[in-house]
Amino acid sequence: MGLINAVQNVLSTSDLIIDSNFYSKISEWQNIYAGEDDIKSWQDVTGKIHRRKRMSLKMAKVISKKMSTLVFNEKARILISEKGDAENDDNIDKSQANQFVKGVLEDNYFYHNFGTRLEYMFSGGGLAIRTYVKDGKVKIRFATADSFLPISQDENGVSECAIISKFAKSGKYYTLVELHTEDDSNYLVQNRLFESDNNSDELGTEIPLTTIYGDSLKEISKYPKSSYSRPTFVYLKPNLANNFDPSSPLGISIYANAVDTLDELDQAYDMLMQELVMGRRRIVAPDWMMIRNTDPRTGKKKAYVDFEEEVYQSYYSDISSPNAPQKPEDVTLGLRTQEITQTINTLLDYLCGQTGFSVGSFTYTAAQGVETATGVISRNSDTYQSKRDHETIIEDGLKKMIISILELGKAAGIYQGSTDVDISINFDDSIAQDRTENAKYFQLMNGNAPLMPQKEAIKRANDLTDSEAEDWYSQIKEENSQGDMADILDDNKDGDQDETPTMGN
């Protein structure tokens, strides 16, 4: 929050359209995702304070990772075609626009990096994508939710922003403030660099960009609106209403409304782990049964009791009493692991309902820890619907990013094609594994008639191009026309019977 206020004080623009207090929420969500240590403390009967780290299931990490994988993974496919191109995968794949964007994405390891960054988006509530040209190539970089400050918004979302980057070098701390604004003619990107002696929320002193970047970074860059249809940044967020600040354009974490449940889960898990410690064998015995040592200072024998003793614990008892115990006593308590595990699974069901997953998506077992459901996920399940909801916003953001890539390439002279293109983003839909039942249902509704041409079915089932599907279809048709061995034998048998004379001829 201090850094945000400091940035706002130096910006020569309108105030930020977000309450800086909202960033304390983002910080909380990011701390939960990181699994920062929660120290548990208590006081024993002697007055001594004990402290230890509370153990955590790290479910914030698990659900963020799971949703990011469901939404975007290596099976996702991005295709770009120029307006008017035939709707043929082969033509699209070979188009100049598609080849250029494909090269940019590969050069930036986009498919690998974006999946990881989506995990940060689901945990922190937002993600910024920045595109620019460097060394004759279009580059892509990302900024997490706590580094993105909206300045203005329109019907399409955030239209102006500041992006903060912090780093350390040679014992100094630096903050780069990248300011994205616009006027009537241009989209503007202004860069300002600050140096500080300590890693605090203060910006420090503004210094020349050349101190760190040499000539590679300009103080201000202009992107004429005659060549660019939009800013060179994109802001993505989970498709969830911001119930903390309804007027804010910023998103919220996928588990923003499940913080209490996550805390209860960690308490239950910590209890389970402590059960193994507290449930170890314990034997109590009167102090006069314990080994005594002579105190060299007093010359008297004294029983030393170690409160960290693994097995034996002693207590005071008068040996002369007629009721004095005659032997140690085993006071080991039974484990409550089954009850605590049931509690954890109940809380996991609550968490699923609060984060958009179907109940039962996560379970805890003593043997495997947290397990993710691998069964059939129907198209009307909560998990599938949540995945589709998030894809809506992410698809729109990726299309905007691709337009910026083409426009940057065109302006830099490294792309010669059109920027007026059609963009298709095919997300992996394989989690909907009940396709057989769905097909039976729709086929019944269609009067048991085929639902699609055979070539199209071959193409979709095997992820082939049109020409590959055509080749497969031809091979299958040729193989079927030859028949199997039983058909050949039956044919020969029928032929022999036709040639055999019948009685009476």
C-alpha cells in the first residue's frame, strides 16, 4: 500500500481508480498462496511460552494450479486467419498471420509461461500482459496483480494503467514505473526509474533510465492510433464478481471468499499431524522410581524430569504412603486420525463449493494426502461450468494480445501481412469425459441419425487437420471395402455353391 501511494504521488496523471486498501486484500491472497508460515504459540503450566510452525495443506496453491491447468494447457490451440480465408485448418496454419504469431509465441515460450502465470492470476486476482518490440522481435512479459495499478477504464475494461517492476542490483533497490496512457492521437508508454538504498515501500530518488537500461529503454514511446487499434497491454482476471469493491475493475482471487475455510483446513491438518506426535506412547511413573542424580552444588539427590522425554514422564508421589503406586502406568491415548480426516474431507467439500469446483473434486487420504478427482466430469458440473466461465475472459484477453502482436510486428516492419484477422482459440475440452452418454442422448434426439460427417469425427477424435482426416478416411474406406477373412471365405463358399450342379439336372 505504501508503494502504491508513493507511485500515485509521482504520477502526472489523474488519481488511481482503485482504493489502495484493496491491495491489502491482494497481499493477503498472495500470502495464503505462498503458504507463509503461521506461528502457533501456547503457554505450559510452568509459564514457558512455546512456539512452532503450523502445518498447512497449501490448498490455495492446489486449487489455483488445478484451475489454471483445466483452463489452459499444452492441448490449447491458437489459430489466426486473415479475413476471407477459407475455413480450412491447413490454410489457416500456413497463413502469414498464423505463422508470425506462432513464431512470436514460441520465441517467448508462451504456452509454458502462460500456464504458470494463469496460476498467479487465479491466486492474486489479476494478470497483466505487456507486448513490445526489442531487438527486432515482439516480446511478451507479465505482471502480477500487486504490480498493476489501473488509472482509467472504459466499456472494454482498464484503458490506462501503471505497471510496477521492482528489482535489486549491486546492493541497490530499483523500481521501474511503466505508465500507459493515451491522448487523442497516440497510445503512450512512459518509463520512470527510481533508486533506493533499502527494500521498502518508498520509491526513493528518480534516476536516468540509462543508469540500468542504457539505450534499450526509451523514456516515452508513442503508438499512433492510426496504426494501433488498442493499447499494448492486456489485463486478465478470473470471471468472478468483485464483492469486496464492486466499483473496481480489478479481479479477486479464486479463493477470496474461502479464506476462513482455508484457515480451518490448515488447523485441521495441523491437528492431524500433531495427533501423531501427541499420540506417541507415554508412560508415567512416580518420581522415586526415576533415576536420581546427585546435584554437585548441594550434594543432594534430585530427580530430573525432561518435559521433552519421548516415553517416560514422572510425577510426585510419597513412597511411604500405603497408596503409593508399585509400577509405572501406560497412559497412551488412542489416535483420532479417522475423525480428523473426515473433518478435513468435509472442509474440502466446502472449499470446492466456494471456489467453483464440483463437490468431491478434492479428497484427503492418509496414504496419498490431497487427491484430485479423476473420474468423469460432466458438462453440467460445477467444475466444467467454472472452467468455461473463466475461458470467456481469458479468450477475449488472448485475442487482444494477438492483435497487439500483429500491429507491433507490422509497425516494426517484421510482419507484412494483414492485421484484420479472425482468431480462433480452442481450449482443451477433454475434461468432459462423458462424451459417449452425451452422444447417445443427442443421437436419440436426432432420430438415431448420425450427428456429424465421418471425416469430421475422425478429425476431432484424433486432432487432425482436414487433409490428414481426408487421408485417414480414405484408408479406412479402402480397408473396409476389402472385407475381413470371414467375409472372403463366405464369398468363396457362396461362389462354390452356385457352381455345384443340383439334383435332377
